[in-house]
Amino acid sequence: MKGFDFEEERIKQEIAKLGAKRVLLQLPEGLKPEGPRLAKIIEKTGALPIISADPCYGACDLATAEAQRLGIDLIVHFGHAKLVKHEQVPTVYVEARATVTVAEALEKSVPLLSKYGKIGLATTVQHVQTLDEARELLVRAGKTVVVGDAGRVNYSGQVTGCDYSNVKSVANGVEAFLFIGGGRFHALGIALSTFKPTIIADPYENRAYSIDEEAQTVLKQRWACIEEAGHAKTFGVLIGLKLGQKRLDEAFRIKEIAEKNGKAAFLFAVREILPEALMEFPSVDAYVNTACPRISLDAPSKFLKPVLTVNEFMVVAGETSWETLLKNGLFEN
């Protein structure tokens, strides 16, 4: 697959350094086609590669339990920066930095930012090396450029699927954000966490466009879910079993608040939050998701019952207001 650096030589060096005999390859969906090719490279080191075919949504989704069951000596996790502080199985993170040029997409973003003087820059780990180039281009266009660094993720300007602390840290000082990267997923997160105009410069499609209309649609969907959940008598509180998503104390707190408000509440442990799994419990009127918040926000139409984020539940429970939620952003933790 062209366009990404898979650091093959580094992987071979790490296997040799550890003396690993079994290696688990974990790739996100867009990089999975590379699995067999990478496995062949690892086989030449004398190690046995095993490719994880399960979905992988981020560094919070490290395949530790699977590795332990398979007797794995080393996990090679592709496409994300380190998140878990102490891995239970030795892990190498290959960030798969993009090698595509971003200049054309950046040039096309400038007219869309013409109304704004102060611009915040953000991207994923694949493109953090392009932020300086983007800053220079915007400065030449007469813009003031800000890159946030809240200290919660690995790189200045980096966003992940659920951590937008870098953009939130500078949101009050900018008029709009420019996101460098492919697809809508992360840019939508920026828009929903800051409520600032957000433009995407997509180097894969060589185009630039706004995500704002889609963000407004999501906000309407979220308010509809909150209103529907306001009539619920029984809540299911979802506890994520993925290593970086397990928030037991938060789940216990949600159950306590629900019961204090006269609602029944039950705890559900789940690895994959899928519509068909939740359909098995018809007596539950609404769910509160304490795992990855993007599950609730990105595809509400998939679920037949409301699946709220923790903060949305707080609106239902009267612990906070919709206005406060909007002020803090949908990704406030």
C-alpha cells in the first residue's frame, strides 16, 4: 500500500532485540490489506506472525487479551500513537506516517478560510509532520496560526477519535480550524468538541471542504436521543472491556445517579457495542455508553434505542444542561 511508512526495518530490529517467536499484527481497517505482506516480512526473521482480523479502532483497543491467549511475545500495533501507559504484552507502535503530499489540498483550503484571521491547525498522527508546512502556507496567506498542545496526547496538534484536548485548548483564541487528513471522522470530532467552523484539507482526494453542515445534523440527532431517553424508565450502563476504554468507576456513578432519579439501572459488560447485542434486552429503554463516545455520536440511526454518552446522560438526569454541554463540547470528559 503506497502512501504510508510501515517501518519494516524497525519492526525486524524490535523482533530481534526481544527474541520474539510469535508476533501479533494489529491494524486498523484502512491498513488491514497490508497484513499479509507484513506477515511475510516477519516470517523471514524466523518469528511466527499472526494477523488480528478483529476491528481495531485505536490505541485504546490494544489486543492484549488475544495476545495472551495466543502466547504472543510481541504486538505490533499499526496506525496509532502509544496511549496505554503500561502494556501487559510488549508492544511496538508503528504510527504509519503518511507519505502523500499535502500542498495541493492545503492550497484549496485557503479560499474556504478567507473569512477567518485566526486559524487552529489539527491532524492525526499520520500527518503531524505536515503541520509546519501548513502553518507556513497559512501565514503567507495572512493568517495567524495556532497549534494546540494540552499535553494529553503524543504530539502538538494531534487529535484522536475521542481526545480533542489539543483543539479545545486553543478554541477560544481561533475563529476556525483546519484539519489535515482523509475522511470526515476526526474533523467532525473537532467541530463537535469546539463548535468552530472546521475545514478539511484531504490530501488523498486533493480537495478541501467544510464539515459544518454534518456537525449540525449530528447535534440535532443527539438532542433527539436525549429527549427520547428522558422518557426511559430502565437504563443499561455499558462497560467497555477494551483495555483503554474500561471506565468502571464512571459506570458505577451513572448507575447510582440513575437510581437516585428513580430509574432502574443495570450494568452490561461488552467488548463490541453493536446494535444486535443491545437488541437482546428488550426491557432496557435506553443505554449509557461509558466506553468510546464515538459509538454513540457517529451512528445513532443504527441503534433502535438511545445510546447516550456520559455527558448526555447528565443532561437527562438534570445534573447539567444542554447549553452547558454545548459550551464544553460533546467530547468533554
